[in-house]
Amino acid sequence: MAPMTETWTDQQTEEKTDISTGDGDHDRFAHYVRKADIVRSNVEGVPVQALCGKVWIPNRDPERYPVCPTCKELHGMIFGKGDGEG
């Protein structure tokens, strides 16, 4: 498998919106999101998609929430770090 070249942020949080996936568990976590997508969201106000598939417009402090276990696991699998950190 070829190495991924995309850069993902450590975490970004979500707010419930009309474009939410409707899965309440995702609304309690900080998620991994591409840095470029966060910049675009901040500038244009468009939604982002987390590694786990959650779609929302971020506007909360990710430090206040635990990391989404699905994002953490997928990040670890993609980038070769067992715990998904870093």
C-alpha cells in the first residue's frame, strides 16, 4: 500500500447542523480532519468531513473533547502509528 501524502490535523470538533450524519455518538468527540479542509471551512464556511465520515462545520475547541475512537483507529492504520496520536 502506497503511503498517504495528505496531512490531517490532530483534532477538530463538531457542532450539530442540518448536514450532520445524525449519529449522536459522533457529536461527543473531536475528529481528525484534513488541514486544508479546515482552512477552507474557516474561510468559506463549508462543512468538513472527518476521517470517520462525520460531516459538520467545526466551531468548537477540540481540546475540550475526547478523540473519536474511530478517527483515532483509522489514523493509526493509515499513518502507521498504533495509537493514532501525533
